[in-house]
Amino acid sequence: MRLLTWNIQCGKGCDGIVDLERIVSVAKETSDADVFCFQEVSSNFSKHDGGSDQSARLASLLPGYMPIFRPAIETIDQAGQLHRFGNMTLSRLPVVQINNHILPWPGAGTGRSMRRHALEVTVKSAFGAVRIVNTHLEYYSSAQREAQIARLLDLQEDASTSPKAPTARPDEPYESQSVAASSLMCGDFNFDVTNPQHTIIDRSARPGLNYRDAWTARRSDRERSPTCGLYDRVQWTEGPDCRDFIFVTEDLVGRIHHIDVNVRTDASDHQPVFIELAKTEM
């Protein structure tokens, strides 16, 4: 199973041009992924998308993939226009379950921040069902981010201590739902690898299957590649940083065949991160 995660900044490159065609071209060149996970997908927020529906455009640019867009933010203006902003997952693997988890937002009325979420899509891989969690955590508030991390770990603990396989009744709400214990969680976490919040996830010791940083697990002997600030020095004044991660549950660590970062592209202020999990343990 091959997966690519990328904060696409609404398709805005370091040249200031919004170009979703370029985003998809770079993503496909980087990895022939079975699953693409994009963060910062906008619909009708004209400052970011020019008043278009980026989720629809991305779906049209990736035929053969099931497009799943869920917003963290969904507002309606006085003219009745719907505005949405969030994460998008596109899968060519069979999708069996979709959940959108709105994450905690403590202190929403104080300081600059916005609603965040985790888009969870369960797919059938060659080695079983896997929950793909596509998320983007708060940038400005460390306290909000920590509450969001706790919620993500709660969801994983619940799933791995009480998994559920779907039955043959997809048309029956009680029977159709599934909860896979195995999970891959990816996205823009807005902390760097030296931040204690990274350790909260990577060293979690809760009941059930815990997440582990896939780069550390597979490439501990190699310096980690930066995932933002390589080309955009206006927003990232302190230079290159690493804020985009792929975490896998402990049962998937042995399947990590390859993980890397595309450091060549400036199609966004972030870099694409991609991983390949083998059918059998390495």
C-alpha cells in the first residue's frame, strides 16, 4: 500500500499561483499512491480558492480514486453561500467506512485559531483493513493542539481495544459499521520533531495498538528531511522545519518498506511525504 500526504495550501505554490493541476501532477510523479491525503482544501473561500470548489476539481483530476472531502469548517453567509475548508482523502483501494471527527477546540473565543478535524477512511489493503486518519492540527495554540492529540489517541485506543468487522448487511446501520484496529495517521501536525507533543504520540503506551513515527521506525539512521520552509521563507522565517508526519500502529511497523519526502517541489509551502507498506512484514 502506497500513501502520500501533503498540505497543499489550497494549491498555492511558492510563486503565489494557485494551481491544483500542478499539485496533482507533482503528487503523482512523487508516488503512484493508492491513497492521497491532502490538507487545506478549500471551497468558496475566495481568498484561498477564487470562489471555486477545490474538492470537486481534485476529484476530477484523479479519476479512478474515490474522493472523500470533509470540512472542519462549514459556514453559510447571508447570501446562503456555503463555505467549506478541510481535508480530503482519495483512495483507489476499496473504502468500507468513513468517519469525520471534529477535534477539541478549547479556548475558541480567545486568540487566533480555527476548528480542526480528522478525516478517517477505512480501506481494504492487501494485508487487511486499515484506518487512514488524515488530520491537520492547530497552528497557533499549543494547548488546543495538545487537546487534539489526546482526542486522536483516544480514538485509536477505542478502535484497537474494540475492533469491529462489518457484516454482510451494508444496508443496515447496526450491521454495516466497521472499526479497524490497524491505523495509519498522517498530515500536518504543526509541531516539530523535537517538540514534546511529538513524543506524546510516538511514545504513547495506552492499551491496544499505539502509534509510532514511521520515519523513526524505518530510517532512524538517516537525518529527517524537512517538510516545510524549504522554499517559502516569508511564512517560514526561521527556515526549514519538519511538521508533517506519518504515524503507523505498532502492528504495521514491520511492513514499512520505504518512507521519504519530496524536497524538490515548491508547489506548496509544505513538501509531500510518502510511504510504502509491504504486503508481508519486512
